[in-house]
Amino acid sequence: MQYETILTERRGQVGLVTLNRPNVRNALNRKLLGEIMDALLAFDQDDSIGSMVITGDERAFAAGADITEMADKSFTQMMENDSIGVFSRISSVRKPIIAAVSGWALGGGCEIALACDMIVASESAKFGQPEITLGVIPGAGGTQRLVRAVGKAIAMEMILNNRTLSAQEALQFGLVNRVVPSHLYLDEAIRLAEEIASQAPLAVRASKKLINRSMSDH
């Protein structure tokens, strides 16, 4: 299938989804979020795929929401927009998803990474939730998933005072699995995804489901 805002390919048993709006640092709009979800669901239903990787480019994984799309929307219109639901649905995909992050992962970009099961970061990766500077809150799970990833104190500082974590800080606080040189981050994420895809698929899916359930409030 041809997409407008993402690229998809297969790397062995790994399905790769690349955000492809480089002119706006992969800013998230409704079209992009919908296409991400469509691609993930297609890979999830494909028996030849065992795991997935989501990535951007070296400058930016995703630098937040597309503000131009939000500018003329009311609060009610934003709440009725189903795009927010995509972040929870990413977590509900049965097969493991790894975020390969280089450069900026801000706002909704950080929240997409948080919705994935693991994160491989390049040395240049930077994670943040700068919504407070616009007078809004992280509305796509950041106030829950970020706390679980880095703990209350660091999450409070990131969300209330726009603290940005470097790649090494993200590793220190448990947000990412590993940090690698910038030219290797995607290869490392795909290598990890291939290793997971080689494991027993039913056990992998069941383990992911139970781990996520243990982290849920429900």
C-alpha cells in the first residue's frame, strides 16, 4: 500500500515504519497518525512479520504535533478527534514495537516512543514534553506513560518545567533500552527486533500483553 506521510518496508521478519514529513521534522498530523496505525495493523496481521520498528530520520523522530493543524480547532473538536486514540492503540498491537529515535522526540513524538515497547536511541536523541510552554498538557498518554518510565520526580520536571532529557539521561532514568552512535541507531533497533522476531511468537505476544497489563491502571 502507498502512503503519503510514511514509508514502509520489510527487513526479514521486521516491519519498518518510517515517518516521512522531513520538512516539518515529522510533526504529527491526523493523516500521519492514521497511516502509522494502518501500517502497524497490517504488519500485526502478517504472519511473516514478528516485530516492528518505528523511526524518523537523524534530525527528528517526531518534533511534536502539527500546530498548524490544531490552530483553528476548539477544545471540543480536539477531544472528538480520534487521533489521540492512536497512541493507546499502538500499545494494543499484539507484536512488539521498537522505537528507533534520533534527534528530537518532543510532545506527541515522545508519546509515540513511550507507546512502543522498547526504545533504541542515538547519541543525539532528545526527549521532552514541552506542551506546558503552549499552555496545554501532554494529552496522548505522557502524563501516565512517562511517569511509569522515569518516575514521578523526573516526569514532573519534564512536564511542568519543560526539561529535556539527553540520550544518556534517558538511559539513566530507564526511558530507553540502549544508546548507540547516531549512524547505528536504526541498524541496532532492527537487529533487536530481528532477535525478538526469532523467539516463539505466541510466547512473545503473551508476554508483551501481560507486561503491559502489569503497567496499566486497570
